[in-house]
Amino acid sequence: MIRHAKIEDSTAIAALIEPYIDDFALNQLGRDKLSLQAVEALILNSSVHYYVYTQDQRILAVIAYKHTSDTSSHLIHFFTMQNMRQQGIGRKLWQFIEAKQQGILLMTVNSSCAAQQVYEKLGFQNISAVIETNGLRFIQMRKVFAISCLQENFI
């Protein structure tokens, strides 16, 4: 089941994310950006759409994004429990979110180097080399949606 994340989920979400932190964090500043307090702040932020994938009331994956303009979004979190990867859970969660992007032409993500291939399979392309800033290491990526719809509007 996919549902909105609740503040009561934050501890479980932080535990799910924790094994991935070293893929991103260069130091404590970076670690803090993926901490329990950071997760709580995202869940409570009304401009962030945070969802969990659950099975038997256990959180197996999470995804969060925010609209950065009327036509673009930024993917903030997208994690699957490590022992549940390669089972289609992430793809189901992605398809759920992708369907919600009506009117959105572009989505960006700051991908860990380890997740780059996952995002490429979802249609994202690199738009930067590896960046190290504010305690984090990542690659900026983007996915363009609905090019054919854009073209239809101009025909």
C-alpha cells in the first residue's frame, strides 16, 4: 500500500535511510541532512509530498518530492529498504509519483553515485559531474516529461 507519510513514521523512515547515508554524506553536516530531525521536517513541510510504501504495516520504501515551479519538481528522497531491493517496490512507488506529475515537464534529483544507474533506468539523465557541497556528494540528474504533449500544443 502507498500512503502519505505521517510524523509517526519518521523513526522508521530514518532507520530505512540510515544505511544509505554514507553514499551521500561527506561529514556530519551531510549526515544531519538525512537525520531523523531532517525527515521529520520534510514530513511536516506542507510543500513536500512524502509517501511510504508499506506491507503488513511495515515501511519498505519512501519517496518525497516538491514542486519547484508550476512545471518542475525536485525528488528529495527515494529509498527502498536494502533487503527489499530488486523486487519492484521502488518501481511501483516511482510509477505512483510519476502519475502525479501531470502538468510537470521536468523533475530533478540529486542522486548518490550509487543510485545513478537506478535513476537512468527511470529515464533521468546526468546534468552534472559529481558535486561535493554542504557536506553531501551527489550527481544532479533530470527527467523531462511529456515532450510529445508539448509538441502537440504547438502543432
